[in-house]
Amino acid sequence: MIYKFEDLKELFEKINEKLDEKVSLFIIGGAALLHHGVGKGYTKDVDVVFENNKQFESYKNALEKLGFTIMRKPLTFDKLDIFAMLEKDEFRFDLFVKTVIKGFCLSKGMIERSEKVLELKFLKVHICSKEDIVIFKSLSPDRQNDVEDSIDLIKRGVDWNIIYDELKVQAELCDDKKRRKELIWYFIERINDLESRNVSVPVKGKVFELFDQL
């Protein structure tokens, strides 16, 4: 288990030493929650998204040089577009290229909203925004924990207009009409989960209108 984001920073410094070209990565999921100070207070894995295959390959090779080994993807992760899972001791990286799950990808807006938390000679580490994590959490298979994580993030303050605008962007980026509607429907289900816990969602009406338009 990983309990402190500082532990990850130490690991990133070791990874940087094994790189020989520039790599930028974007963290989403449990490790990002650690940085934001919300959630369970620990995570089993680090979800990392890259903009292209070249950076993914460079990072994967650096991990292997440090003794990380490739794992077989668990059946429960079938919905996630994981390119590789690598593990060593208490650390596990789930590596994605552009797309995290069909219908949810690393958009220009997500990149611009992310926070750069570490810049080394070759490696730049960014944390995705609370708004983008809330969207990602609506698509994750671990529903109960993800509802609680979303509530924790919302309590810290999120911009619901950013969430709504990004939902529209994600729908536009998805070239599968059926999947576009599924993406918005999953978020509507998350709205129901939140409201059942007395969490208000100001953009609820606009999200329903967006679903009807698709």
C-alpha cells in the first residue's frame, strides 16, 4: 500500500535516473486522491496516463530497469484500457496511453487543468484536477468507494461547470454513439448516488439535456 504521496516522489526521482528522454505523465485515481488529501488515505496502485506511445514505452522501460515486472491484467479490469501493469514491492503502476476507459480520454482541457507537482531532468509529473477525477470515478467499477471519494472531492470544492463542459468534450471525442450515451448515463447514475447522500449537483438538468441530445 502507498500511504504518502511523498513516497511516490522518491520513486519518481529513481525513475527519472533511468530515463534518457523527456516524459510527461498525468496521475488520476487513488494516487491523485492522496495528493488532494481525500479518500481512504492509501492506494494500491498508481494510474498513469501518457499522451503518446513513445513516452509510455520510455517510462515502462525505466520501470523494468528498476526491477518492476509486468503483471497479467485482472479480469475485473477488463473495462479499463490498460496498456501495461507493472509491480515491485508495494508499488504498482497501471499505465494508459491517452485513453483510460473507452469514452474517457486525456483531453486538452484535462492537461491544462492538471497541476505539475514534480519536474526533474527528464520526468514531469502532473496530478489531474478534482473535477476530472470526479468524472473518472463515475466510470470506475469500484462503485461504493468511488462514491465516497467523489463526495470527499466535492466537499473540497469543485467547479460543476468544468465537469459539465468536460463531459461534453468527452462525448464529442468518443466516435461510438452508443458509448457516448453510456458515458453520460454513468454520470447520471453517479448524480443519483450523490443525491441519495444529500449532495446537490447543480448541473443535473444540463446533464440530462446532454443525454437527450446524443
